[in-house]
Amino acid sequence: MDGIRIPPILKSHAGVLAAGTVLRLALFITAPALCDVLQRRPELSTPLTSFRSLKEGVFIYERDTNPYEGGVFYHSPLHLAFFTYLVPISSSLLTVFLWAAGDILGSLGLVNIWSQRRRTMGGQTDRSAIVTALYLFNPYTLLTCLARSTTALDNALLIHAISSAASGKPGRLLSATVLLAISTHTSFYPILLLPAFAIIFSQLRPLTSSTTSAAVTVSGFALSSVGLAGLAYGLAGDAWVAQTFGTIINVWDLTPNVGMWWYFFTEMFDHFRSFFLGVFQLHHLIYVAPLCLRLSDDPLVSMLVMVGVISTWKSYPALGDMALWAGLLSCFPEIVSNLRHPLFTLTVHLYTSILLPLLHSLWLLTGTGNANFFYAATMVYGLNASLAVVDVLGAGLRLQVKRETTKALSLLDDVAGREPDFKVIDEIWDKKGWSVVQFTGQLE
């Protein structure tokens, strides 16, 4: 790695931001046909995040008709109100700047998360430019932005919610819970991160008030959610609940995407549908308590793993969801350095990025394939993403054992007041030829 020369622009945070912004604006302006094609790609847009569907819903709403009564509009009422009253969706120029700004704000949020990790870990060089570049120049992030999928905006909201929680400041409790509530209202699954948020804010106060702090976090989230639900009711009545949350939970729209759900429930007999819906939805929920308990000393890592689970197994995933997880992972270099098979994960992602559009075209454009072709590619994508999540979890636990062992054996001269530098710990373990083979148990 020492022989790799990093371009000068990647060493400057401002330079990377400027390059990412210019690239997006240039593609929006010079390649509108490409953007139109990307809006139709199932890998980038789902029925819940499609820009074309959002335009149709706003058009209907502006003519005094409730778009949720038609059965084909699934966006959150917050999106409907925002693009009706604040940023007219008919204005191509404003939407171009909005989606470009969404990615820029998301990258700034990731830098804030990394800065907090840096203060906690100590002894690390500035990676702001690298974190920004890995997010802005990730093909999944860029293509999602060009497709104007609302996934890009939802990602920015969730990143800033996590950033507010990671700041370690009790004063950011309100902004964190409000942003998490908005993110939950637009994409539902971020509600699974609430326990990790509560743990973070409970750790900022003395032990006697930790329960109170967690209760305040949950209460703030609940009040924000009720307020947003009231706003949505004023905009569209109660029909939006079944069309947004109901569709996410019941998977009524079986439009193909990169997830596992659409084909499975297309082939499912109606008699068994309710049972397997419960199984698939509970699959997300069962990870929350074990992760929060096992990683309670570092709840940001539990958030990282849960975002990976959500991005892979949500009912309507897109490549932009994986871009969010990859961006968060760049904020944890100590975990990346302890991964077991990062090259395999990266190459399979490259493989599926070619396979998905190819097999989709064979199925629906040339007619030389069938739905099994595309679903096979989504299975490879999902399996690889699941293995990556397992690898990240294992790396986090492995690093935890290394830290505890290094401290217990007094292998570092100075670790007082901060966590030891993960690079130093890795060097010590490499020199001694040690490896972590067990994640449980305590060192006496």
C-alpha cells in the first residue's frame, strides 16, 4: 500500500467535495438522456423511491386529488409536501441542485462521524478526504443521485441522524431523534436503530441517570413521530399509512428490485403469505437486541451492522442502500483492517453490478431469458452482502478482543485516557503471531 500514489485532489477535503459536486452537475447537465435511463433501472429505484412515481404523485396532488387513493403511489407524505410546496419537482434545475446537495451533505455527515471516531480512538491521521471520496465517487452513490431516487435523500437524513448521535453531546439529542423520526417516516426501517441511539445517549450521563436518558431518547423519538404523523394526516388523510408503511410491511407491489422479496412472494401461495411475511420482517428485528447487548461498549458498531442488515434485507432495497452502508464502513478503518475477505466481497460486488443489468435486459428487453435469470443475480448480490455484514461483525468483535487482551497484558506503554491506536494493536498481534479464535469470555 505504501507504493500507491494518492492523487493530490484526494488529499484535500475541499477538493474532493468540489470534484464530487462538479461531476454530478456536469452529468446532470450534459447527459440528461443517461439520467432518464437510470430513472427506469430497478437496481436504482423502487416503487417507494422512484422519481417518476414521485412526479406523478405531485401532479395528482396539485390537482386536488389524493394520490394515495389510486393504489400506485407509495412515497412518504413528507416527500409529497416537500416537492409540492418547497422545491417544485417540475423544476429540473432545482432538483438537480437538491440531489447533488443531498450527496454533499451526506458526505459531510460521514466526515463528522469519522471525526468522532478519531477522537475516541486517538492516534489516527486525518481521513476526511478519503471518507468523502469513498462516498461521493462510489458508483452506487453517483448513479443513485443521477437517477434522482429518494434513496439518496433518505441516506443523507439517516447519516446526519447517526452523526448527531455520534457527536457525544447531550445537546444533540433533539436533532438526532427528530432526524431519526423523519428517516423512519420516509423509509420505515431506521426505527430499528432507536435502541442503539438510546444506548449512546445513556452513556453520556452518569449511571444513575442512564435509564432516564434512554427514556428521554425514546420519548423524543415518539413525540417527533406523532408530530410527523399529524402533519401527514393533514396533508393526505389516513390513506397514506396503508400505501407507505403498509406496502413496506405487506409487500403489495412486486416490482423487481435487487432484494430477495419480490420473486419469493410472487411464487408464494396466498395461504402461506402471512406466515412468511412475518418471518421475513422479524428477520430484521431479531438482530437488534443481541447486537445492542454484545456491542454496548461501542453502539456505533452495532449501528453499522444493523444498517448493513437493513440495506440487504429490507423489502424494497436498492443499490443506494448499499452505498450508505459502504460510506459508513469507511468511517471505521479499524474494522476494515480486521476484515477477513474484503477482496472477495469487493470483486463479487463488481461482478453483480455487471450481472444485474445484463440479466434484467435478457429477461425484459431481448426476451431470451426469464425472471429466474435476474433473481439469480439478486441472490448472488444478497448472499455477498450478507457475508460482508458477517465479516464486519466478526471484525468488530475481533478488534474488541484485541483491545481487551492488549490492555490486560500491558503490551502498550500509554493507553491512559483513550483507546489504543488500532494500528499499533494490529502490529503487536502480527509480530507475536497471535490471532483471535474466540469472541466470548472475560479476561481476568
